[in-house]
Amino acid sequence: MRWPLITITFLSACSSEANHVGNPLLLPISGIATAAQNVAYSQRRSQVEVNVKSNFNAIIQDILAGGGPALSEAMNIAGVPMTDRPARIIQLQSDIALYNTAPGALVTALMVYGA
């Protein structure tokens, strides 16, 4: 009597309706994909952090100037699309007081803007 109930439970979980878990049969695959994405994101974030902290003063000057090589390099590493950069520079300029005192906030902003 339990097997039909268990079978129905598993089959109902495989519906095509939207849910927060997804198809439970695909969880191992999605877990592996998520882990790989997290590793790639962490590596990119580490590269952006090293770049920002190594070139912090030059990047701040580039933000104030509306662009420059140090800022472009940081945006390249973060994966900020070229078409978004003018708007993102304006956003960075509007929050420059924060970035002057918190390089980590600048790293976070670049990662958020990145693809």
C-alpha cells in the first residue's frame, strides 16, 4: 500500500509547474552546475578584488574623470558589458564618497554590474 503512495508523491514532484525546488530528479545535476557557477564567480570576484585593491587610486581617478584605463581593466575583469559602461560610470560617480572609503563596496558594485 505504501509503494503507490510513494510513487504518486515522486511523480507529482516532477510536474512542469513552477516551484522553488525544480524537478527533484534533476537536483544532483543542478547542484553540480550551481557549484561550478559558484567557483567561477568566486574566481572572477577574487580577480576583481586584487585589481581594485592594487589600482585603487587610479580607478577612483578614472571614475571621477568619466573613464580611463584602470577602470576599463577592472570592468573587463568583472565582465561589465561595453554597452552598459557609460551608465555604470555615472552610477559609480554618484556614489564616489562610498567607494573612496570602502574598496570592497567598489568590488561589489563592479561584480553586480558584470555579466
